[in-house]
Amino acid sequence: MVVIRIALPLVVLMCCVLLQSTSALIHVVGGTDGWEIPPNVTFFANWAKPRTFGVGDKLVFPYRMGAHNVLQVSKADYDNCGHDNVINMFYKGPTVVQLNATGDYYFYSSVGTHCELGQKLHVHVVPGKGYSGRGRHFLEVFSHALTPSSPHAPNSASSATYISFLGLLSSFLLVVLLI
């Protein structure tokens, strides 16, 4: 019984820490439309625009094998739908690409004239966390609501970290008190 009283809070604490550290996002390219010939040539650029792609995030290109593919290419090849500097080729859908480093990534479908019709994607990967482009992060909204409106108020990143720490600490204390 004593082991359970000690082990359970430690397990809960470990789970909370692990949940806090999972910041990588999975971006389904094209949203509900998927990796298809788009309705216009700016479709995928518009899809990517509100999103932030962070190191460790994954891009999922949903498509059927044979109908589409994904080529990761240089900027020059992306611009002219060429294939002189192909970095990776993926033919079995769905394709999952992990964004392991900061910088620009360029993708397109080389099936027929799909690239020319706009089935191409450029993403810029930043060192921070990714963002899905939907609404605002809960911690950002919550910390903004708690931040005093003075010129010396902490920035939202430090506030979010502080709020995360308080949440983790209060969860731990709640479990300890319940046991």
C-alpha cells in the first residue's frame, strides 16, 4: 500500500510531464480535401498560410497510390515543376514526412500536369512549436487573460510556461491529496 501511495503520484507526474513535452503537430496536407488536384493554383499556399510548421512536426499527404505521388524537390524544381534536384520521392500513399530541420521544404505531385495545376506545397519550418492555424492556443488565451496590462508584463511565452508549470503542480498536489 505504501508503494502505491508513492508510485502513483510519480506516475501521474511523469505522464503530465510527457504530455507537456509533446509539442509536435501532425498537419494533414489540404485538410479535408487532402493531396488532390486543387480547385485553384493557390489552394495549397492558402492552406499553409495560417499554419506554423515546427521542427518535429509531420506532414501527412493523403492520397491513393497510383493517383498521385509526392516529390520533395529544390526551390528551382518547385518553381518550374522540374525534377533536376529531387530530394525524395514517395509513391505509396498516404505519405508522412517528418520536418526534422528548420528551413524551406518544397513538395509537388509529378503525376501528369498535377504540379502545373497547383498540386504543390511550400512550407517554412521554424525552430519553435508548430501551430495548426485554428483559433488561438488555449495557453495563449488563458495567459493573456491573466497577464496584467502594464508595460512590464511578462511575454506570453513566459506566461504560458508559468501557467503550464502551475497546472502541472496543481495536478500533482491534487493526486497526492486524493490518495
